[in-house]
Amino acid sequence: MKKIAVIGAILENPHDLQTEFNQLVSDFQGIVKGRMGIPLEEHGVAVISLTVVGEIDEINSLTGKLGALSGATVKAAVSSKIIEN
């Protein structure tokens, strides 16, 4: 049972986190459908939005792993709509 979700992340000191963050997103490339990043260098943060389509366990796994990064605040919004295949 697949769902559509948006994972939002705010990275403090993004230069320190970008390698780990990008590797995790790459590890889940099968469910990531889109990515938008906005660097707010004047505030020392980056805001990243990921659009994903996958099993709820996959979405939760990616969200949890990203949220475990020190300096990252991550939340997911999951649609109630079930996606067929």
C-alpha cells in the first residue's frame, strides 16, 4: 500500500550535513520523486522538501534517518490516498 508524502527538512549548518543528507536521500532514490532545496545562507540554514511515493514503512524509515542527523529538523506529511502500483 503506497502513499504520497512530503518530507520537509531544515538543516542547521547545512555544509556540515549535506554529505550525509544526500547519501540518505540517494539510498532511498526509488521512492524520491522530487526535491527542492532553498539555501538561506544569511540565516545559516537550508530548507529542503522531498516528494516521495512509497510504502509507509519506507517513508517513515527515510524520515527517521534524516531526523537522526544532528542539526536536522525533519517532519513528514502523508496523504491518506492509497496509490495503486
